[in-house]
Amino acid sequence: MNFPTTDALHTIADHSLRACGAAPLGTGPHTARTPITGTIIGAVAASVSVATAVDRASAAFLTWRTTPAPVRGELVRRLGEQLRTHKADLARLVQLEAGKIESEALGEVQEMIDICDYAVGLSRQLQGLTIASERPGHRLMEQWLPLGPTVVISAFNFPVAVWAWNAALALVCGNPVLWKPSELTPLTALATDALLQRAAMGLDVPAHLNQVLLGDGTVGAELVAHEGVPLVSATGSTAMGRKVGPVVAARFGRSILELGGNNAAIIAPSADAELVVRGVTFSAAGTAGQRCTSLRRLIVHTSRLDEVVSRLSTAFASLPVGSPLDKATLVGPLVTVGSLDRMHAAIHTAQADGGTVVVGGERHFAEQMPDAAYVRPAIVAMPGQTAIVHTETFAPILYVMAYDTFDEAVHLHNEVPQGLASSIFTTDLRDAERFMSAAGSDCGIANVNIGPSGAEIGGAFGGEKSTGGGRESGSDAWKGYMRRATNTINYSNELPLAQGVEFG
């Protein structure tokens, strides 16, 4: 396979940045590296300090919170138009920094466009309630009001979509945004911010509604601890969430945590084999297994085990692995060689636990691209759920286990500490309904006859247990970015007290 040179990738990045209105690659303390070759393609300048950024956001909030919500929605509408115009430019940067194939990179930008559309409609529907009062001549109501500067900490695997899930809602809800992107994806963040600045041109909006803060974990830690930030939305590992959550809670802030996933699919006796092969292959191998919703465990009824493993093995062995800039590629690189090392370590542990590698796991293009991490997605047959199966390895490993009864399958499914996404493949209505019931999947997302990955923006996204419990994107997730005020209005000439209390 022919891989582009570092100079060629630098040129592509420069062109895309300029097209989005961002500064081209230059010099600075923050480097931009691409997993396509594993090499550095440029550098960018430092951002302002956390203290300065929070001060700026706090000042912007004083104006933005009283700006009518539909006017706030106009900014987000314009952002959606900028994203439509520069969809290909931003998607190319996603490819360069996250290693995604073209269709997945374009899909990520489309997800940004979709959430902008959703948020624009939401800007006219931030509705409260009118509640019946027990006192005559009184009205009881609640309303939702802007909360304040919102921190968004995003991960490398969805470098722009996760920001959009949060920022589009935060902005229409009246909150400025402080964005700490992954150290691995500074260019996508700077390009996205430039598009938002373009969207703001000609609108009477305050400056600094979105600020990008580049740097390592110390920048994120400082943001998390800052008293001037009422809300922190953080996406990343469970280990990261265990640090963020207590710090935010200790200062009585709020957090939206989207953490680890160890997602499973149950293959019932009645499952449609074609749906299984297509759904499982994409969910396990798409984005090189680097989605928080990637399929990591397959729980197959004993009557279908040999058939399913055989068909999946054929599919996995045929997946084109290579440069994500090649249109024929379906599996691009892992983000770093360290990710590959962790994948191989997990496979070795699984083998020591009695597992058997059915297909995959071998590195590709090591001599040609020694600093990049290309690997064939692996299927590992396991005798049961050992400790390594309980552990999320952020790489394309699919552990396969057998079950005999539905209750046994649900037990295996729910036994892990994570609780993000789940699915069942079945044509039996009873299996489907039981899986989605209170006695079924314990995850925040439970699908039927599709894999666990590929969420739409209309539903609330998030999970339970050590996934953190946060919710982003659709449904009523917007309420997490606002504060609730309960109001009682006395329009009578009397002053009755609630619960019949007398104080005279």
C-alpha cells in the first residue's frame, strides 16, 4: 500500500485549516501528529491561560444569558451552515488526526450538522411547566435558566462530534463554552472554532463564546477544579472520570460524564445471520474498535456459535486494512503504537486465560510505517468472562462466549462494570422485549437487531454504572446545561400559607 509522505499530510492539513478560516500550521508548543504515518505534521501556538479563559467566559455569560434563546439559536444555525459548506475540509482533518476512513469522518461532521439543526429547534422550546397550586389566587411554575460557563473535555476518537453535542446545546441554553480537546486532535478543534467565529460574524453576540484550550491533562485538571465553571462535560476513560467527578462534586459543580464502555451483543437462536454479520462487523471493527460504543463482547447461543464465528471470521479476514485516505480502506490505524501494544497485551492475557485467537491481531505495514499502528481486528473465543473480558481495551478485539439460556446471556451481559451500549439480535419478540425491560440490559442504550454503535442525535446518549451516568445530545439532555427555578406567584390580596400553616 502507498502511504502519503509527512510533507503531503502537512500540505493537506494546511489547506483544510485555511479553508475553515483557521491559522495554518506554524510554530508553537503544541504538535499535531497523524496516526496515518505516526509522524508529526506541524505545530500550533499556545492558547490563553485557564484563568483568563474562565474570566472571558464569565464576562460573555453576563450578556449571553439574557440574549433571547431564539437569537442564540441563530448563531448555532449559522454554525450548521458553515459545517455544511466545509464538511469535506473538516472531515479531512478528522481523518488526519483520528485516522478515520472517509465515510466515518464525513459522518462525524454530519453528526455536528444534525445536532445544530436539533439545537436550533430547541432554542424555541426550552419549556418549563405550570403546576396546579393548592392555594387560591396563586400560580406555581418552573422555568429553565442558563447555568454558566461550560467545560467540554473531548476525546480523540470523536474529536468534533462530542464537542458539538455539548456546545450546540450549551450555546442555545445560554452558556459559553471552554473546550479542552484531546492532545492528539488540536487541528480539528481549531478549525471548528474558526467556523464558529465565522458564524458569529455580523451577529450581535459577545466575544469568547467558545474558547479552545490546548495542552495536556494539567489544563483539564485546572478547568475541572475552577470555581467559576458550574458544569464540566467530560468524555474519556473511567479512570479519568474517577478523577474528574469527585473534584467537581467537592465544589458543588455539576458533571456530565461519558466514560468507558464494554459493550456486548447477544445472538439469540432466532437471529438473522445476515444482520448479525453486518452489524457485528461494523460495530467491532469500525473506527478500528476505537468508539466508546464499539462492540467488545459477543454472547452467542450454543446452537448458533459455530455458524456465527465462522461467518464473522470470514468477514474479519477480508476487511481492507490501510491508510484511511485510501477509499478502499475499511479499517484505518489505531491512534498510537501504544494502543497496539495494549491490544496485543490483552490478547496474550486472554490466551493465558484459555482463549483462542480465531482471526486477526497481526500488525500490518510495520516495516513501511514503524511509527503507525495498523492491525487486523481480532476475534478471540473465550471459555467465559475472565478479568480481561471485564476490562475495556480500546482496540478491535471481539471476545466471543457461548450461552444456553436467556437468563444466562443477560447475566453475562450485565456482569461487567461498564454500562454504555448493548444490543440483541433476535426475531423473537419476547427476547427483544425482555432484553429492553428492567430485567434485561442494564445499559443506557439497548438496541434490537443493530449493533451497539452508531447512535442518532435525537436520543439521549450515555450510560450507567462506571460509564458515568451522563446524558448528551437529544431527548431532554438539554436540561443538564440549565438550572431549574421553581416560582410561586401570588396574584390575590390574601397570603395563605402552604399545607394550611397558620402564622398570625
